[in-house]
Amino acid sequence: MAARIERLVTSGQFSLDGGTWDVDNNVWIVGDDHEAIVIDAAHDADAIAEAVGDRRLTAIVCTHAHNDHIDAAPALAERTGATIWLHPDDLRLWQQTHPDRDPDSWLVDGQVIEAAGADLTVLHTPGHAPGAVCLYDPGLGAVFTGDTLFQGGPGATGRSFSHFPTIIDSIRDRLLTLPPETEVLTGHGEATTIGAEAPHLEEWIARGH
């Protein structure tokens, strides 16, 4: 059975640099009737576990380590036995939320994470966070961009560990080179496509944030 993509929206808070904001996060579940992976275990381990159901959860892949994308990861891993994956460049951010529990495995640019017929290639896309990654599967025609690329532009770069020129380089070199019909499945908000966003790169650079 071919892999499918499911979206669960969870709500909670994002905290960094002394500020806290209410946020809704997209939790993506990729798999079939028997096996799945979760991309970004945000806020509510119970709701995510319920959405996974009786499928075997093999991996929890973190697109980056801001607290709103990882806060439920250890609890979900404990319930399911899934492995938590993070890019090592985000370990310092991770430790702000989970000082006593490190990720289980490190993401490496170019590696492929397999789940129920899906083959997700890790693209290291720093800028929003040093260890930010996107996950691309040409078979699914989709790229999971976390907070690197949204409908309407790049993710925020105004806080610690972020850098606007770096996120622009990541988007230009790693994402806008994907086929234009590729669906962009984001960490917050609605989906878009590479083709819809690519024409606006120069506008984003001119805006400079």
C-alpha cells in the first residue's frame, strides 16, 4: 500500500528569547495502515498517538528544535518506542526544552528516511535555526519544510540562532530547485507549492527579513 500524508493541527506555545506566543502547529504523519513516521511532534503527545492509532511509529523527525516543534517528542517516543531524529546543529536549542533527554539519532544531509513506502530525503536548510531540515519525497510530490518556507515567504529570522541571508541561500539552493508542482507542507498554516513561491524570491530579499 502506498504511503499517504495526514495532517494534525495541535495548539500550544512557542517560547524563545524571553517571549511566549500562542501557536498552532502542523504535525505530519506519513505512512500506510501498518507503519508511520511523525514529522514534528508538537504540543500534544496524546492527540498524536491517537492519530497514529495502532500503526507502528518508527520515527519522530524534527525539522528543527524550537520548543513548539519538539515539546511532545519525548513523551510520544516513550509511548511508542519511536526514534527521535534531529540535526546535530540544533542540539543547543533542543536542550533548552529537554535538558535531560537527548535525541536518539542525528539527521545528516542527504540521508533517506524510509517509512511505509515513502522515501524522505533530508535537506539541511539552516537559517530559521542552525539545524533546520526539510524532507523531500518525489514519490509523494511533497516537501515538508518546517519553518523554513511558508506560503508567502521564508520563516522568521529575527530571533536567536537565526540568520536571514542563510535562510535565503537555503531556500534558493535547496528548495526552489525542486519541481514547481512540489507541494510545500509547512510547520504552520496552509500548504503551497514550489512554483507558487519561486517567483517571489527577489521580493523577499528586498524585504530583508
